[in-house]
Amino acid sequence: MIRHRWRTHLKNATTEADVVDLVRGYLAEWTAQEIRSLPGSAWPGNVRDRADILSWMFRAGEAHAHFRGDAASLARLQELLLFFTHAAVRVTQIAAKPEQGPANDESRGGNGVECAPRDASGVKAG
């Protein structure tokens, strides 16, 4: 189930295609009732690539900025916006460093930057 573990799935995605597949799987798990509760402009159409992910992130953000509705619908819109924001970040990280492994690769910081190696005592070398 992607919808409730999407953060882990996104961290482990290594290609744009992986992220696009996760986005499609995530969206497929929404019920028709949940989708109807969202502003029509916020629900993504076909997601094919990085550009689509970024576009839908901005559209969901715009819908959020102008939202006037009940608390449950707002929570769903915020969930969608948060997901697309994280998907956009991950697909952009992948585009910037195509050879980069999972986002939680221990040899890199959380932002994908190489960390200084440590010697046997745990002290940074260099």
C-alpha cells in the first residue's frame, strides 16, 4: 500500500520512472469519494514525467491557497499537496544526480551530498 508508506517508497526511488510509478500507484489508492471532496483543479490528470509532477505540485498548492471548504476535505488536499511536494523534491534530486542511490544512502547526507569518510574511531578523515 503506497498511500500510507509513500515517504519510504520515495526515498528508495532511484529513477524518474520509479517516482512516476509511485505517483500513479498513490493516486490509484484514493477512493472516488475522497477525490470528489477535492477542488477539481487539484486532482491530477495523467502523470507521465517530472514536469507533470512539478506541475501538479504547483496546482495543488494553488488549490490549497484558495481553498474554502470543510476540515476533512482540507486534510485530504493537504495530504495530496504534501505527497506531490515530496515527489517533486525526489524526482528533482534524481534529475540532478542520476547516479545517486536511495535518498537515505549512508555515504551521503540527506541532500545527496557526499559526506567526509570517517576513520575507524568515527572521526571524519581529512
